[in-house]
Amino acid sequence: MAARGSALVLAGALLLAGCTEADDQPSQPSAAPAPATPSASSAPTTPSPGASGRDLALSQPVEDSVYPDMGDPGVDALHYDLTLDWDPGSRTLTGREVLTFRAADTAETVRLDLAPDLEVKQVRAGGEEVAHEHTGKDLVVALPVERDERYRLRIDYAGTPRPTEAPSTRLDMEALGWHTTPDGETWTMQEPYGAHTWYAVNDQPADKALYDFTVTVPSPWVGVANGELTSRTEADGLTTTTWHLAEPASSYLVTLATGELEMTEATSASGVPLTYWTPVDEPRWLRRVQRTGAALDWLEERLGPYPFDTAGVVVVDSESGMETQTMITLGDTAYTTSMPVLVHELAHHWYGNQVSPADWRDVWMNEGMAMYLQGVWEAEAAGIPVADQMDRWAVWEPQMRAEAGPPAAYDPQAFGEGNIYYGPALMWHEVRGQVGDAAFWDMARAWPAARDNANATREDYLAWVEERLGTDLDALTDAWLLDESSPLRD
């Protein structure tokens, strides 16, 4: 995460990095509140083999066990077409959204998440205006729907977006969603939720959808979003960009940034198109994020081909970083643009983006493997055994667990703390030691492809891991993920 989140990320305050540059060094982890145990669980969701078009985005949304007020399991969003005009002078966002969705259940109304700062002007379905109520963050549309039928809503809205409070003690993620700088530039990070601060959305991880964006801002500013930049035009003092995200994403993985940003293009060694969007007056950030190709090369050696068509980075006025799908959002600090963070956020494109948790109780599935891969990279960069890196991290892990709870049963008001990173990373090192390098890396490489564009639960994931490795790991994984105290290490 994040913002890694934000959903978040790994902020410098949470990570011990064996960095290669002096200004990359983070501080010691901070404290978190006492633990509470959320409820379990949900069913895994995998698109049918050979699915194409909007069928790629078929999901089985569930009521989240950690944040049940967010999202609606009755809505399976398939495609968001967002036309967004941002006026930095008046701080006004004007949006027209066309949402295509499958009704996951029969109901008299459709409920979406949309912040109260945004006033809904009109909702239309089937060419007709339909009634709606917008109370708090709940937008309820009076549209009767039948299970498994598909519908399209057009929602026109406008207002001054503001971030929402984060369920976390992390200093780099006090607020989620839309952020506006004093100059009127904007950026978003929204893990575990916050997309609803700027568009109407089923704001939960279990519901993946396809996206198209049309973003208009005053020139010479530009709007940056996920996926491929398909057009960029200027007229009447305005710049309009269009973006297409070809594979489905959970709402926390969506990004939007506006400002005076310069685009630099490159290509990775394996041929992945890369784009870097950096402030025009701060070239140092471009120099740092241009290491993305090297980070991607390193990961592809271990995890196989990058699972998306494009990759990029947008640098914003933040102190965090987030694995937003195909367009990583990084804060403008030495740590968030460091090589360990680039490795971590790119690793999420396999663990977190290609296959995502169905429920926020299992965010450790994203962070544990991404953190372990970061640790392996750091050890190699420092010329030390990976075991030595794990020994360093193990010093902090008991305190993190005590303060925020076990990684898979954490305090809901301590989202994104160090407990979901370090404990699961240590667990994976224990598994690697038990089964050997060849079996471990085969498993790590095979899992994301086995659940391509899907969501999974802890039960689904760990059962698959045990079958792949041919060994019973229940005692080991239960101890690392659920025990109040840190397990003994081999």
C-alpha cells in the first residue's frame, strides 16, 4: 500500500529500508492503537477463462468485514466513464459519470458512495431522469433492478471535493481521496476508501471495474489518470486528456492528478511502455523515478512478465505513495521516490492489483509479499543475506503486532500500520526456508496469474499455496497472521 494508500502506502515512517542513497533513509515505525478483530469472510471471485470486454470486470462484491459501511454488495460495477472538468480558481469539479453495472441482487434501489461535498444535479437511466436521494455519503437511486441484469446510469454532479478522514494513525495518510494544494493542483490516494470523494462509486475492494477518463484543466496544466493516454488536445486555453484502463481495478487503485506536469516516455527492457509525470520545475524527481524500469526488470525476473500493458509514475505533493494501477502515485520526497518504494509499489501490480483481496481483513495478502520482495531487493543492494534483513525487521515486528493487532485481525482504526507489512513478510521468509527457493519462487510467480483480474480470500489463497507447495502450512500461517504474540522464528 499506501497510500500505499492509503491505502496506503508504505511511508517512510513504516519501512526500514536498506536504501542505496543517504536521503532515502526512513525513520523508525510509529505507534498504533490497540487491536480489535474484524469478522470474516467472503467468496473468491474469478472471471471466466477467456472473458473479454466488460465481462472482464465481473465481480462478486461482498459486504466488507472491516469497513461494512463502504460499498454495496448489490452493485457489480463493470465500467466507469468519467468526464471531469477541474477549475482550480473556483476549486470546482464538474463531473459527468456513466456507470455500467450488473445488479448482483434484485432490489428496488441502487446505492453508491458519493461524498456530500458533491451535489448531484441529475441521474438518468434508459434515457429518462430517475429520482435520487443523497444523504451523507450515500447516493440512493430509485431504479428497480433484477439480479444479473445490466444497467447504465448517467450521473451529473459538481462541487468542491474534500478528502475524508482515514481510519489510521499514520501521519502520511491522515485523509483519503481528493486533495487540493494551495495552488489548486490536485491528487488522489484512497486506500482503503476515498474514491467516493470525487465520483460515485462502489467503494470497496471486492468490486473491480474498467475505467475511461476525460479530464479537462486550464493549460498548461494536464490531467493524469490510470492506463494509456489515448489523446491530448488543447483548445480555448484548456487541455483535455483521455485515458483508458484496459483491465479492471478496485476503486482504491484509481488515481487522478492535475497540475503543471511534464511527461517523459521510456521503455523497459522487456518492452513495457513507461511514462513519468513530474513537476516541470523540479527535475530531481524525474531523475529518481526513471529507475522504474530497473525496478520492473528486477521484479520480472522473479514474478514473470508485468501483467499490464503500460506502467508509469505521477509525482504529487504528498508524503506517501500508492500502487495505483499502471500509474503509481508517489509523493515528492526522497523516500517515496526511492528504489525500495519503486520496487514495492510495482510489486503490488502482481500482488494487490492483478489479484486483489475480496475483503480488507486480507490486505496483508498485498503488503506481505510486496514487502518481502522489497526486503529481498534491499538485501541484494546492500550485499547481505536476506536472513539478515529479516532479522532487522523482526526486532520491530512484536511492537507493531501489539499496537495494531495481528496482520489478519488488525484494529480497524489502525489501517495500514506496520503490522500488515512486516509480520507477513517474515512469514513468507519462514515459508521459503521450509520449502526451499525453487518451490517458493515458483509459488510466488504462479499465484497472480492463477487469479488474473480477480479477487481472493485468505482461505482461497492459503489453500492454493498449500496445494502448490505440497505441504501443510496451517500452523505456521495461523500463528503469523492471527496470533496476538509474534511466533518464534527458525
